[in-house]
Amino acid sequence: MARHRRHPRDRRATHPERPSRPPHGERRVAAKDAERRHAEFQAGQARIAKRRNVVALLALPILLLTLPCDLPREALFLVFSAIFGGYLGMTIRMFLDRRRYAREVRPSTS
């Protein structure tokens, strides 16, 4: 009787320390999925950055109006602080989104 030799892939699947690799199609789907997530992340970051720039441009004239004008400074400072709070909130959101994205990506690449 002839002994049947096992194919290397069969040996890999039975070895407990060496898990079998996913089929090629699944790896391609995972790569496309990661690429799509990265594109969505980049687009979101660009949108937030654009809004943040607009908010910064709105805050600058209000801050400059507080210096020479006879308008009530408290009201202008109130408006400026509200706008600056929005700017700061967007900056924090961008930072946290970057950290969350890096945390999601890190386990799949290592």
C-alpha cells in the first residue's frame, strides 16, 4: 500500500501553533475594505479642517473689533469665545478621530 503524502497546506491547518492563512479572496476584500476606511477617514479629516478654517476666519474680525470700537466688549468677547469654543471642539475632534483610526488600523497591520 502506498502512503499518501499530505499537502503542505494540510499540515499547516493541523499544526496548532501555525493557523491557516485566509483564502486569497478574503485578503483582497480585507485590503479593499481597509483602503475604503482610509479614504473615508481622509475625507472626514479634510471636511473638518475646512470648517475649522472658516470658523477661524470668522473669529478673527470679531477679535479685532474688540480693540478700537466702542461696542460693548463683553458682548464681543462672548461671541468670540463661542466661536473659539467651536474651533477648539473641531480641533479636539480631529485629534481624537486620528487616534481612534490609528488604534483601529494598528492591530490589523502587526
